[in-house]
Amino acid sequence: MQYVVSIMPKKSASDRRRWERLPLAIPVFVRGLDPNGKQFIEFATALDISVGGALLAIQRHLPKGSKIMLELPSTPGPQIKIARQTKQSVSAKLVRVTNGDHCQLLGLKFHRPLLRKPRKLRKRTSTV
């Protein structure tokens, strides 16, 4: 017997997201200012991520509208002359807060999409 699993759920009529989400569990560091204006760094888990945002599970209480910086780990690539970063920082705004079991679930919108718009390819002219 063969099973087929889809990781991309179908969009419902009420789902207004522009990009599909990829369900994963990625450890991230969250940096920002708490409601008292004090800087913090907190360990969290990204539960799903898309080009435009993410769902985060975190212990710290943050109010809707908070601006934060996520540090996403990136795997080191092959040894090449250009040094690759081992983390990527992404700024985001907290747009939704849901109380979960022993944590808060934060809906984030990235200030800029993770991927840039693809460049238009120039047409090649054939000289055959």
C-alpha cells in the first residue's frame, strides 16, 4: 500500500495569505524590545515559514504590533572563497498572538519577503 502526503494544505476561502507555508520546526533566536523598552533575546521555534511570514512558538509574552528580529540558522555550504553567513537576520512585525499550551503562538509578517522577485531572463538570439 502506498501513502501520499501533502505538506501544502489547500487554501480556504478565509485564508488571505499570499504565500504557501512550509510546516517545519526550526530553532530561532528572537531579539527585540519588551513592553518596558528593555532589550531581550529569546530562544523560540518557527513552526512554519513562508516567503512573507512565520508562525513562532515562544515563552515570552509580546504584544501584538511588536517589532522583532529573527536570527535564522543557515547550514554551512561547501568551502568556497566567499565566506557564507551561518545565520540570517530577518525583521518582522507581530500581527497575531494566540495562547498555546505553555507558550504563545506568534503570527509574524516579515518586513521584506525572504525571496526577491525573479529577474526577467533575456531572450537569446540564435545565430544558427
